[in-house]
Amino acid sequence: MKFVFALALLLSSSVALAANQTPRADQRQQNQDARIDQGVASGELNGREEARLEAHQQHIDNVENRAKADGHVSVRERAKLERKQDRASRQIARQKHDRQ
């Protein structure tokens, strides 16, 4: 019984640590979501562009969640996440300034 409790405690603490392993990625996601929202509000992004950008943001969230699933975000996983966010940032900028 003590073993099960200890194991549950260990798993919950590792999940909590994994949740805090990507504060920079979390902040970038928030910033990019705000940029998309601002683009829609200003008319720089149309509905189709917004949907595509939001889908890409969701994909990045899924990649981040998979990276965190084992309780540790490796350097390789972190680099992959940053590359995807860099690509998304460029897409947001490109879509906001394409005169559509």
C-alpha cells in the first residue's frame, strides 16, 4: 500500500515538473495566439487564414504535450518545438501582411 502511494506521488510530481519544463514555449504560444487574435480584430487575417494558423498552433500544443508525456523534455524535443514555433511565427507574419 505504501509503495502504491509512493509511486502515485512520484508520478504526480514528475507530471508537475514536466508541466513547468517549457515556460518559454508556453509564453511564445500565448504571444502567437495574441498575434492571431489581433490580426483577426484588425482585419489583417481572414477566417480561412485564422483557421489555418489556429490549427498550426494546436499542432504545436500537441507536440509539446507529447514531449512532456514522459515527464522530461529532452534537448532534441525542445529544439523541435522551437523550430515549429519559429515556422508558425513566420507564417503569422506572412499571413498578416499578404494584403488579403
